[in-house]
Amino acid sequence: MAIPFDTLKLARRLEAAGFAPQQAGDMAEAIGEAVSSLATKADLTALEMRIDAKLEILKRDMTIRLGSMMIVAVGFILAGFKLIH
């Protein structure tokens, strides 16, 4: 989500402060571009929700894999005991 930023208003204020019109316009445009790339609180909240969802999926997958490995390991151990006796 973009943050609204009035580059024209900034350029006029810079001109009023003594900047040349071209310089004021260029600076306002550069600042406007920088501000438009900032993340908003809503952006961060959405990102946090996506990360939480992916983390839950990762936890589930890791639990399934670990459980599967444990079942296979127990199977090998039991098979080894059967071969010994």
C-alpha cells in the first residue's frame, strides 16, 4: 500500500525556502520515490500473517517427517532384534 505524498506541495515549499525551481522539483520527485517504497503498518501486518501461515505449514511438515523417520528407525531396530534371536 502506497503512502500518499504530495510532491508538488514539497517542490513549492522548497522553492519558497530558496531552492531553484528545477532543483526543488528534482528533490521532491526523489523524495516522493523514496517514500513510495516504504512499507506501511498494513504491509508489515500482511507480511507477518503470511510468515505465520508458512511457519505453521513448515512445523506440520517437519512433524510428519520426524515422525516418519522415527517409525522407520523403530522398524529397523525391531527387525534387527528379530535377526539376532
